[in-house]
Amino acid sequence: MNNQLSQFILAEVMQWSETEDLVYRPHFQTMATYKYDDYQQYFPGMRFIESLALWLNQFKSKDERKIAIDFIKDRLVYISNREINRIVYTLYEDYIKSILINKVAQNTNQPNYLVTRITNSTDFKVLRRQCLFLGFSDGAKTEIFRRANPELSHEQIYQSYELSAERAHKMQEELIEDLRKILGREPNHNEAKFRVIFLMDDFTASGKSYIREEEGTNKVKGKVVNIYKQLTGDSLNIIDKEGFEINLMFYLCTKQASDHISNLINKIPECNIQIHPIYQFSDDIKVSDEDEIHKLCSDDDYYDKDILEDTHTKKGGSNVKFGFGNCQLPIILNHNTPNNSLSLLWAYLESDKFVGLFPRIARHKD
């Protein structure tokens, strides 16, 4: 739709006065250009202003439309592709490298502030090569991480945590070859294994897909548990099982997810797992019962249960009005809106009842 026409429609939907138009229109024009138009799940030809007008037009009254647009103006958190990429570019230098420096310093009984000495040492170079970097999802952007860090081998970075035996064997062969060059000798049996695993993902809001308790038991399941079992199983045999550790690197993470994962990872026996949120959202970001938007989220007229709920969403609770796991978030990721955010924001295009401002494409649906 023509941008000028879509802005005219938005003004008509909102019935703005001249003063209101001067407040709202420049703000949304700027944000659309700077961020919102880049939302990857808009269908061809769709832009933010048009989507905003159509979204607001679904509400029953002018007062409700005012509540909705003020919420978008004042509370929406949109994470752009550029912002996520910036985290990926700096992940190794600003975070992972420090983890390795501290580990080498501890192992060699020297202070960790001797950064140059440590990073030039054989111990550091060996440990760095014994790291394995795996993506939880496409959001990990391992291809960017690989290009940003030429000192790492391509054979220690993989886009998925699901490794075939053939792929794992090839990665270990390359590990042994590189260790020969670093050590100047043949690595021993323990040296020729990966010791530090970095599992990377762009965002977690509830943490439940990574680890959760099995109903009626004291056991846990989820992605982290599956990875642990795969890495320590006999089919791969590429991990130093006596001294390996797993680091969960979340580029964006809520406090709710961080607390949830931290409380459960100790239930995985005999495994050293650490969680590292690069940027952690505080609970203040959540929508509360006192926020005006809360009433709109609760309204069944704006919630298509038949479309939004299935066996996957029920793992997070009774409904997803306030997002999977009742996370109550106003967060949009440029490649897809998390289902942990308010359903008003991401409701599927297939719905004849209510469609979200940033419609989500589901990876798992019944």
C-alpha cells in the first residue's frame, strides 16, 4: 500500500485531532523507517503503518484504540536485526574469551588480569580449540559468529546442536590436527576431546523449551537435557566426559527464564552447566494487571482460541493471551514475534477473529 495512503487510513481509524496527529504520526513514521518496516513476517507489500491501521481497526471503540496505540508507542520493545547482529559480533571477544581466560587462570594458578600472558599461552590456545560452539536455533546466527571470529576454526562451530556421528567424527579429526600444530606433538586421549561447549540462542522468555520438569516426576527434559545425553552418549564420543562444561549463551533473556533454567539445571546429574544472559530483561518489562492493555488482552473478542492454542502452547499453561508461559512481554524480534509476548501482538494471519500487529509464523503447530 502507498505510504501516504496508509498514513491517511491510520489517521481516519484513530480520528486524530490536529494536535494528536502531530504527536503520533512523526513518531510512527520514524520508527517504521528505522525498525518496524523490517519485520520479516510481513507479507510482500505490507508495511508497519498499514499493519498498525488494520490492527487498530479491529478494536471496538476509540478508547480501546487509544489504549492500544499508546501501548505500542510507549511500551513496545522491538529488537532489530542490526541489534542482534551486534551481540553476535561481540560475543566471543566480550564474553566467551573472558570465560576461557578465567578458566585457564584457575587451571594454571595465575591471576586473570594477566590477559596478554594467558591468551598467548599454549594452555589458552589448546582450550580455545577444545571449545565447541553449537546453535540452539537459526536465531543463534552461527554463520555471523563464524565470520566474526577468524581465530576460531570453522570445524568447531555448527549451526545445530543435533550432531550426526559423521559430522562429529569430522570435527574431532580437525581438532586433533589443529592440536598437533599447537602442541608440537600428538595429543593424548583426553586432549583430543572437546571440553567446553557453548550453546547459543538469540532469545528465551520462559526457559521451558530448554529445560522443564516432567509432570509427576523429579526428572527434567528439554533441549539442554537432550544435548547433554547426546554429547555424553557412546555414539559421538567427542567430549572429555571427566571435565567438560556447558555454557548456555542467550543473547536476550528474561529474568523469568534465567531463574527457571538456573533452578533446574542442577537436576541434570554430574554436569557443570552455566547460564550466561548477555542482556537480561528485568521483570519491569512485563505487562501488569494494572496496565490498561491488560483488559484488552483478557477480552475474548480479541483472542482466537481455536487458532492460537494447541498441544505445544498448552505446555506453557492454560492459554496464551499473555504469551506462552504467561510471560506478559511486549517484545518483538525482527525475524519473528516470540509467542511469549502478548497474543494481541502476534496472533496468526489465519485468524478470522483477530490478527496481530506483528503476525507470527509458528514453527510447531498441530
